[in-house]
Amino acid sequence: MPNALYLDTCAVIWLAEGSRHLKSATRRQIDAANRVYVSAISAWEISLKVVRGQLTLPMEPEDWFAAVLERHDLELSELTPAVFMDANRLPWHHRDPADRFIIADAKMKKTPVVTSDPKFDLYPVEIV
């Protein structure tokens, strides 16, 4: 079982909602991991979904995001110049910049990613 995990934005939302999209085995891995990272770019993606009407939250996105990090003991991973540069070096299988930042950061941390996005399989990161 991995010592650390990295949650894609969809996994953060599913974890917070208690969604069935997050398999119980994956949830157990999240609970057992010593560190669970969430990218700062996920805050941006979540607020964008709210503004576009694709996601409804019970409070403002910044309050919701902070509460989810605290409630689930998630560690915010800040975006750094190294992440930006590495994201640009990745093959262009995936065009979504937010996902590219998550992939690059997880790759640099050598941390498996919890995601349902099949394009992540095309990159040198382990998928959960």
C-alpha cells in the first residue's frame, strides 16, 4: 500500500461527497496513507466548475476547499516553477493544463494518483 497518494480534482470531489465513484478499496488506501496530497490547481478547477454551474457546493468554494482539506487531513501541494516546467516537458497526450500540473507534481513526488482519467495512464505515474 502506498505511503502517500495524490488526489486528482475529481477524487477530491468524490471523497468530499462520499461518492460511490470512489471505490471502497481506494477509500481505504486514502485513509491508510501517511500523506494525501491535493494540488492547489484543484481549488481553481473546483471554483471554475462552480462558476460554470457544473458543481454546486453548500458554501463558497474557498471555504468548501479548506474544510475538505481539514476534514480529510489532506495536504495542499503548492504549484512551483519546477512543476510548471516539468508539466511542459510531459508528452502532450493530455491538453488540460490542470491535469498536466497534477501529473508533473505527482511524478516529482513519486506518488500514485487517484484518478478516473484514462489519459493519466499515458504518463510515468502510478494510477490508483
